[in-house]
Amino acid sequence: MESLVKSDIFFFITSLAVIVVTGIFVFLFYYGFKILKQIRLITSRFKEEGEDFLKDAKEVRELYKGKLGSILGIISSVMMFSKKKRKTKADKN
């Protein structure tokens, strides 16, 4: 009879331990899924912002590409003009 009482106590304590451990796992999974959901939202936000940044960078590059081409054209024509002037002065001497 005493062994039956001991086994009942063992199963009672084991049952409580299983319930507590299960509760802890449920708690951890619940907050783990909440954290994963937030991480997914943050990464999608980063992706959207990154795409917007790339679009803006492309627009800026295109804007300055046209202006840079005209500026380089002006600089090269000024340099060509100054080289011609130098050659004509050297030829006169």
C-alpha cells in the first residue's frame, strides 16, 4: 500500500512538472512568434525604404548626369580654346 501512495505522489508531481514546463514553452512560443512578427515587419519596412532609396539615388544620378555632361562639355570647350590660344601665341613667337 505504501508503494501505491509513493507512486501516486510521483505521478502527481510529474504531472505538475509537465504542466509547468508546458506552460513555460507556450509562453516562450507566444512571445517568440510576436518577436518574429515584429522582425518580419521591420525587414519588410527596410526593404521598402531600400527600394525608395534606390529610386531616389537613380533620379539624382540621372539629374546630375545630364548636368554633369553639360558642365564637362563647357569645361572641355574652354580647355580646347585655351590650348588653341597657347598654340597661336607659340606660333607667333
